[in-house]
Amino acid sequence: MRHDLVVIVPGIMGTSLLHEGRDVWNLTPEALAGLLRPSKLRRRLMLQEGIEDGDPEGESALTPGDTIEAPRVLPGLVSHLGYRDLLKGLDIQPPERLAVFRYDWRLSNRNSAEKLRAFVERRLARWRERIDRDRHPDADDPKVVFLCRSMGGLVVKYYLECLGGREITRTVATLGTPHQGSAKAIRFLTGRFGHGTPRWISESLAEICGSFPSLGQLLPSYRAVVTESPRPRPLNATGIADALSLPTATVEDMFRFHEQIRNARSRNDQAEKPGYRLVPLGGHGLRTVHGVSVVGDRIRFLHAFDDTRDWQGDSTVPTISATPAELESTVYTHWFPFRHATLANEGPVLAALREICQSVEVRKYLASDAEFAVDLPDLAVAGEPMEITTPDADPALALRARLLSPDGRQTLADEPLQPDGQGGLRCELRAPAGLWTLEVRSRKHGVGHRDAVLVTGADAAASVSP
């Protein structure tokens, strides 16, 4: 309804984490080098062993700060272009009708859901007191519309089903939420980042982020592992976690988390508790890691489970996971041809979210005949080439690639993509150290992709032994 409170729940890296007022989780090239050695920064970022669903203590107790508006990258796992476009594009009026839940995204999603409950109850009570009854004569019972970015959707689902949130919720929109996890989390938590990521970065980040319960809860709950068996197997099948070097307790906690939501939803439905409108929005058409093959000592990440089907997604979350399991089919998801990093920033998605906030039917996005996919590294080294490819792209698109500074004022390397001899297009870009936004666009057809790329300093890489 037009008088409902709108609550945005960001995902990983959506909220700054502060120590004495300073953002300590801003992975600049300099910060990456600082993570490799024992340091105060490293101790602050890691959580204590055995934290489970609790709160951090001592140096690792960080304070949630502002919503991140500029691009951020967690190499090997996820990137986003910030929430500036989302916050401005919604145009929620009056401003008091919009609330953003800022939280420590390192913690267990159960912990964050408890904090979300207190936040929502407080903000909804305040909104109900301030609402203009003359303007909204039907506003006797304002509820909540949740807009959930990525992992934020898991936090909201736990709150709704396990903590009583259904009673005050009207609509839930999820943007690229991995409802059933993401196989990229396996790659990330085991240090197998791919894309030529230096070992000194992948091992360090895997150790630090392996202490975050939230990231363990992003492991895939669907059958994601191929062995000698003719069909994929789940992560909790005998011997799979050990073969992948995943902690058994982490895998068990992920399955328990999803089971708790599923069982609570069943109990709520049987008790005929108020339901809510669920509107998933996801990215499609992009090569996305869907599973992992474990044969002997060889581990290989897969984009398909057979020779005929291409398991696509938004480059981070596969289509099978962007759709909630309770909807049973991907036809219920609103699909957009955008990468995970930029899904919440594109015009057609923002238009759909505005319709959701007004409680009107979301119009289906009309796909363009000129859509294409992009493969790119999320980590590169200063001065060295980073390869940008567009598999199966039509040369007639006249694609060009460029790099933009976080504020969009500096542009580097506006280069055309040329045929690669394998049915696609490619080019190479170089950039100095920093966080850049890559844009690959066809100005002729008005379509394109954006994503964040972190470029590390070559001197930092050379100064650290693997």
C-alpha cells in the first residue's frame, strides 16, 4: 500500500563497519596488503572462534555505519556498485516512509534477523505515529515492504518465518538473493578464487572471511557437487566437505539455517498466519558458477552439470537460487539481463521496485534482442592486462569497454572489443591501483553491463611472499 513503511536490507558490504569512526572494511589496494600480515586491522576484521550466532567481542566489535554508496569488491565472491542509485531512484515520499537497516554483515544471519526485528518494530511504530491520516485515510494498519539486496533477503526470510515478522509484512522483494546459496561461496571460503587471483590474497581473505558465520550460510543448499556419481550431491553428503576442505560445522550450520526457515514457514502456514507477497527479481543470461566437480584430487568449478544445459545467472547467483524454493519454478521470478553488482542500480529494476512500493502489479521486463554476457576479473594487478570477454556476442553490437573512477569523473581505456576467434569478442584493459567500475556497452543498441574491479598495486604483490 502507498502508506506502508519501506525497509531496505542491504547485503554483504552494504554497510560500512567502523572502528573509532573509521571504515575498516574498505578493501583498497593498500588495505589488501595490510591484511596479509598480523596487524590490528586483521584482528578487527576477523571474528572470534566459536562466535556462532553471538556478537563479537574486543577488537572485532565494529559499529555499523552508513550505507555504502560507492562500489565495493570482495574479490572472488561478490561486488556491488553501491546503493546511491537505489536510494535516489525509489523516490519514496515522505522521506520518513523509507528506512535502511544497517548491520554488521559478518555476523550470523540469525543474529542480524534479531536486530532487524528490533529495528523494524521501532521504525514502524514511529511511522504509524507520524503518518498523515488526512492524506492516507485507509492507513489504519500500515505494514512493511522489504526491499532486500542479495544476502539481505536471507536475513529477512529468517525474521519473517522464525521471529514473527509475517504479522507486520505486506511485501518482500528480493534482488539477486541467493535463496539456496551460491557455489561461489565454496570457491571463496576454500581460497580457490579463480581469475588468476594471487595466492597471497585468496588465502588471506579466505582465512579472515572464513570466520564470518554469514558467509558460511551462503554455501549452496541445492545439489551442487559432482563426483563419480551420475547425479549431483549436496555438500553434506559423506566425504564432500572434507574433499573441499570446508569445515563440517559450517556446512551443517548452513543446512540447519535453511531447515529452520522451511520448518517455521510450514508451521506458520498451517496456523494460517498472515502471508505476504513475495516478488523475486534476478539477473539472467550470464555465465555463473553453478557447482563444483570433485574427482580424485581434482576440484573444478562448473557452469553446467551436463553437456547440454547452460546454468546461467547474474554471474554470482545462479537462476535456480535466485528463485525462492517455495515458488517451485523460475517462471515466478522477474528476470533482468544485469550482473549481480549492478542489479539494484539499473533503470528497469528501479522501475519495478517503485511499482512494488506502490503495491501495483510489476510489469514484465521486455528483453532486448541485443543482450550479451560479459566475463571479467574482479581483481587485477596495476599495469598488467585484464581480459574482458563477451562469449557469443555479435560483432555488430560494436561493443566498447572503459573504466570509470568511483565518482564517475575519470575515464580510462575506452577500447573496442574485437573477435576472439572462438565466436566471442575480447579486449584487454590496464589501470593503476584503485577501485574501478568497468562498463561494457553498445552505444548503437543502448545496452551494456557494469561491474566493479579492484586493481592492486604491483609493488604490494611483489613485496609479499606467498
